[in-house]
Amino acid sequence: MYLEWNVAADEENLMLRTFLRGKYVSKLLLTSVKFSEDGMIEVNGIEENVLYRVKTGDHVRITFPKEQENERLLAEYGELPIVFEDDFILVLDKPAGMTSIPSQYHPSGSVANHLKGHYLKNNIDSAIHIVTRLDKETSGLMLIAKTRYAHGRLSTLHQTGHVTRQYQALVSGNMETRSGSIIAPIGRNPESLIERAVVADGKYAKTNYEVLASYPTFDHVKIQLETGRTHQIRVHFAYVGHPLIGDNMYGGPTELVQRHALHSCHLELIHPFTEEKMAWSSDLATDLAAILTQHK
């Protein structure tokens, strides 16, 4: 893969490495280009080193090394619900029950397995960089970077609030307020290898919510994350006494659904290369929508 730019007047006389850093090519990525056989930096079709000083109108092209494939990851070729794809990113609408990556207990059937199959089938030279991972039972929109460049840029954008996610959930009981924020630090539960908990020495975590509708035994809520801790939504609502329905790990009732009732419904970002603002929405998963219909 390669990227290319024309040097603007206000970039005149910058060192090539400074110019490229301004295009969000990280120091680590630049080093990988310099010391690989298939990486190259060219100006006006001529290979140059990073100390070259660019001139207005120069055409700069950087060719990245081939993405390193995970040889141990098995390729699978089932249907993958892709809603957007270009050379940099891929957005899919994950069904509940599908893991993001393989694990000891779920070595196949993951998003990563199917992405590898998709890349091989379509001769796409990309590695798998999951930007917004979802729990196995969480459904909805998920963001994948297809290159190291895109992954690095999206990670920075995520940290600065330019990748935002909204969720919908069904939480047990009725919230005391129609909207608000849950702010409580999250860390590992010392009594479990898997569970997280609100703990004094945990990492800062903030979850904003709005009640969309109330039912006798649960609320339908919209959620905006300000941080992205593991199991954050599930832990926070359990902490305030309203665990997600179906979430038996964190004490939620399981009479209405056998998976935690959480759906990633909206994703918004700044594109890592074009800087275009992009957004996608996903309707509430059918099993959760059916619960709302039954309780109207």
C-alpha cells in the first residue's frame, strides 16, 4: 500500500520526515519503511531519505511494507455483515454470539477469522487491526483498521474524542433519573479472571445515558461512552443497581433474553486519511427489538 501528497506552500523547506509526521506517519511506522525491503519514500518519482527538504509542488509518495499476517489465524469464509469498506477502514454489523478475536475457548468463528477469509478471497493485502472491539454477546457496529497507518491514526483520533460510539441497552428496573452519567473507576475483579468491577485503583471511566422508554421491569436506554474500558457499560449499570437484562455475569435477570441486552447502534469518526466526517447507524438487533414489541 502507498500514500501520496503534493507539498503545499506552507510546507516549503520542511524536512521530509517532518512533512510525513505532519501527515500522521508515526516515527515507528517511518522506521519500518526505512528498514524494509519493500518500503520506500519517493519525491517526484525519485527515492529520497528523510533529511530531504521538500519544495512547494513536490509529489511525495510513501510505500509501506507488506502488512504482517498472523499465520496462526485460521481463515473462515462465512458471510460477514460489512456495511462499509475502503482501503483504510472496514465497518461491520456484528451479530450477537460472535467473538471479536479467537480465544482458547472460542478458537474459530470470530470476526478476525472471517476477516482473514474476506481478505484472502478478495486478494486484499491487509492485516486485522480491531479498533472498537465488542464482547461476544454484544451486537452492532464495529470498526476495523486495515493498515498500521490507519490503526495508528484512528487510535489517536479515538483518544481525542473523534471516534465516538453510541449504544442501546435494556437495563433491569427503572433508572432514578431520565438522563445522567455514571463515573466510577474500573479494574479487574480480584476474584475473577474475566470479570471487571468498580475498584478504587481502577482506571477512570465515564458512561453517559438517556432513558428512551420505561417498561414495568426494565428501561430502554441510549448510551454514549466517554471512555472505553472492558465491560464498561455492563459494569457501570450493575454498579448502580441496574444490570443489563440477560447479563448473568453481572447479575442481570435472564427471563427475557439469554444474552446481555446491548447493541452498538451508532459509530462516528474522522476518516484516518481523507479527514472526512463519517457516520453509520444500526437498527436495534431483532431479538432486543422483539422484547420491546412484546412489552408495549
